[in-house]
Amino acid sequence: MMTVTSTLKMALVSILFFGAMTWLSSCKGDDSVDPKTQRLNELKATWKISQVVNDGNDVTSQYTGMTLTIDGLNYSTKNGGNPWPDSGTYALIESDLNTLVRNDNVEVTIDEITVNTLTLSFNYTSVNGRVDGVTGNFTFSLIK
């Protein structure tokens, strides 16, 4: 037969156990990532061309085999043509994480970003050689 003392001990042990479990479950670290770091993580990949539009014209064939590799605040390209330098850096605009500015002062807008797709648009006016298809308003649709 249980005595009052053993009942109190069991109650006390139960309270301590549930109290400890509650305390431990509330001690989780903050797993949230700040928005800038999250955007950098979303961008980090080697992206391949899906489609390129220049001033409303499909110019995808001019960028065959193009890749854009983004890692941190650095990027590099292969077959990027005139509007994409071989490599460079960029800064994310803190107040609008859909806007980045390349080190050549080209402002690039992230029109869409998902796990497997990235759409970037920008106006490019610097000319190195011919003009058609290398200046104007560009939209680069990319996939992983």
C-alpha cells in the first residue's frame, strides 16, 4: 500500500521531469536565417540558360552553353557574351533583396527565384564590338 510520502515523491519526480522536458524543449537555438543570407543561399548555384530575351527578341541561340555560377557575393560566367563579364562581384541592396548591383554598376533585378529557376533582368548599354543583341533590355531565364 502506498504511503503519503511515496505518493508525494512520485508527484515531485513527475513535476520535475515534465518541467525539465518543457525547459529543454524551449532551449532550441534560433534556426531562422536572416533574409540576406537566405537570398545568398537561394542564389548559390551554377545556373544554365533556359531563354534569353533582348529588347523583346529571343536571342537564346547567342548564349549557347552559357552558365552563371554564383557563390557568395561573387559570380563567374562561361559564354556570357557582352552583357556578362567573365567574373565579378555584386552587392545585394539591403532594402530590396530582389535588386543587386554588379561591380560594373549594372543593376540586376531578380524577377523570379525558385529552387530550380532564376529570372534576371537588366539594361546593358556598354558596347564591345557589334551592337545588335549585346545592348538593351535583357531577361535571362536560368535553370539549375
